Amino acid sequence: MKIALIGYGKMGREIEKAALSRGHEIVSIIDINNQDDFESEAFKSADVAIEFTNPMVAYSNYMRAFKAGVKLVSGSTGWMAEHGDEVKELCSKGGKTLFWSSNFSLGVAIFSAVNKYLAKIMNQFPAYDVTMSETHHVHKLDAPSGTAITLAEGILENMERKNVWVKEEAHSANELPIHSIREGEVFGIHTIRYDSEADSISITHDAKNRGGFALGAVLAAEYTATHEGYLGMSNLFPFLKD
Ligand SMILES: NC(=O)C1=CN([C@@H]2O[C@H](COP(=O)(O)OP(=O)(O)OC[C@H]3O[C@@H](n4cnc5c(N)ncnc54)[C@H](OP(=O)(O)O)[C@@H]3O)[C@@H](O)[C@H]2O)C=CC1
Ligand SMILES: O=C(O)C1=N[C@H](C(=O)O)C[C@H](O)C1
């Protein structure tokens, strides 16, 4: 498969390795310095472009790739609150294709399913309160992490006594607080903790490197080459739907 990369930073380079190891060809690499290449024949020849940049530029990259007629996989976080509805509509009704996930690692796909299941159980046990924490490297631009927001949404969908996530401190019982820590070169740790007077139950996902995110993004690109619309991990792994 022909893959274009948009963003050639920590993730772009890791994805290049994963794509080559699965027999794919990298036909174009667009970074901040060669934005004209969105119009190049090399970019347009890609079956799928994989975009990992930052919260401020992801949306404009999507528009440029859509204009060039290239399907997209993106892991950029922090853009969804502002542009999510518009981008989803462009994909569901406007004929564009984007596979987006806040976290492409297979471990987080599993963790996310466990998170929803645990929230469903805890819905029956009001003695437990729930909090979340996420730790990432100091270069990260957004907080809370995209993964933390997705995990929080999974809890809110399944637990009646919580209806909104908040940054850091909860001020009322219906709020789910997410604590963000920025430390060294941490790849990404997410912990969900249920606490009662008697005991606590915690689940944690701890990324050991960026290889898992990159492999998941390449698997998503392989899926996207033959599918259309707004796609996510629950398309790749239908067990995540509940
Ligand atoms: N979904 C997932 O599984 C994961 C998501 N992420 C997310 O992916 C994003 C990227 O992470 P990471 O690779 O670590 O970040 P980096 O900062 O290492 O890489 C981003 C790259 O994008 C470049 N860039 C900036 N502006 C543009 C532009 N307009 N067009 C093309 N390239 C541009 C940057 O160049 P320069 O440095 O010169 O500005 C940099 O090389 C973040 O939003 C992060 O949260 C990260 C890991 C996993
Ligand atoms: O910026 C990162 O590094 C990561 N970002 C994603 C997020 O915001 O959840 C995924 C992963 O945790 C690494």
C-alpha cells in the first residue's frame, strides 16, 4: 500500500518504521516546511495519509488532504472540541474518509473495553467514587490527553451518577475529575481509580514505547484503504462497541 505521512516528528518517524516493516511504501512526507506537497502527484498517489501533528494544525491538514482526495488516518489530539462535529459530518455526509483515534495502541483498545465494563459494574455500587489520572512527557501540548477524554466518555456513558468530566478538581458528585501530570519522557500512563471507605480498585495502562501506537495506526490505514466515512477503533475491533 502507498502511504503518505503528514507530520514527521516522534510519531511520524515511528509510523514510518512500522509501515515499512509491514511491506508498505512511503510515497510522501509532509512536515511544517513543505506544505505545498499536499498538491503534489506523490501525495495524491497515496492510498492513505497518516497524520500525527498537533492540536492547532490537524484540522487544516485534514482539509488539505480531503481536497487532494486522499483518505486519512489521524492520531492528533486536542482538535475535537472545536472541529469534531464538522469533520464527522464531512465524513458521514460529504464523502470524505477519516479514521481517528485518541490512542491507536491495541492495549488501550482492550483497556477501553475493560474500562466500560468496570463502569457498568460500578454503576451498581454507589459507595465507590471514580477519578482518573494521566501522565505524559513534558512536550505534550494538550491536557487532559485525548485518551483520558475518550476513557472518561466511556465512564460517563455507563455510570448514571457521573455526567461530566472536569480538569483536576471535582466540585460536585456528578463530576469526574481528570488529573494531568507532565513528567520527563513518559510515553503515556492512564489510571482509573475507584475508591470507597473500605478499599480501592485501580486499572492502569502504561505504554512502554511508541511502537504500539504506530502499529495500530498502520493497521488502521490498512483498514481505511478499503472503507469509507468516519472510522474509529470500534470499526477495527467490533468488540469495543458495547
Ligand atoms: N492517537 C495516538 O495513538 C497518539 C496520538 N499522539 C498525538 O499525535 C500528535 C503528534 O505527536 P508527536 O509525534 O509525539 O508530536 P511531535 O511534536 O514529535 O511531532 C509533530 C510533528 O508535526 C510537525 N508539524 C507541525 N505543524 C505541521 C503542519 N502544519 N503540517 C505538518 N506537520 C506539522 C512538527 O514539526 P515542528 O516540530 O517543526 O513543529 C513535528 O515534526 C499529538 O497530538 C499527540 O497527542 C501521540 C501519540 C499517540
Ligand atoms: O502526546 C502523546 O504522546 C500521546 N498522546 C495521545 C493522547 O493524547 O492520549 C496518546 C498517547 O497517550 C500518547
